[in-house]
Amino acid sequence: MADLDLDYLLDDYQIPHTPVARQLPGYSHVGELEERKQTETGYQTINVKIPSCGGVGIDISVSKENFVTDSTVTKLATKIKQTRPSLDTLYWDVAKGEFKSNEQAFNNL
């Protein structure tokens, strides 16, 4: 197991605040399923109506401007990826002290 101390990310890193609406209008929908089977005397039809309600619309357009890139995290991710032994490796140990968790160390990446 890697001896990696991420206290800075867990305790001190400030996640940007994004305001969102507390309530949105809901949608309702009734789906229909029809199954038809051949029988010895004709056919059998089964109709099922499936009600659904509570969904909401998220009418958004996504562009590069919607994403906040933090060079500190990007640099840390790059350094960690560089320690990966091969592309087939799913996990690997990171040496103690290879990455420091205080803010100054992150800023110096």
C-alpha cells in the first residue's frame, strides 16, 4: 500500500462553490411495453404501462469554460502517472516522501 499523505487535499484544498437551484420543475412520463406471443389458438398480447415521475431537465451547454483546471492537481496527477510501471499496472506503491502534502510542496510541483 502506498504511504501517500493527502491531508492537504482532504483538509485544506478549497473546492470552488457552484450555486445551483434548490428546486426544479419535475417531469412525468408513462412508458408502454407491449409483448405479443403466438399461442396454439391465436396470439396473446400483454400491455404494461410504466409510470415515472420526478425527473428534471438539466438544460446545460458544456464547453471548456465550464471546467476549472487547477494546475496543482494536474501537476500532481502527471507526477503520479509518471511513476506507473506500465500501462497494464492497475495499482502501484508510491515511495514515502515522493509527494508531500503541504500547500508549499504542492505549489512547487
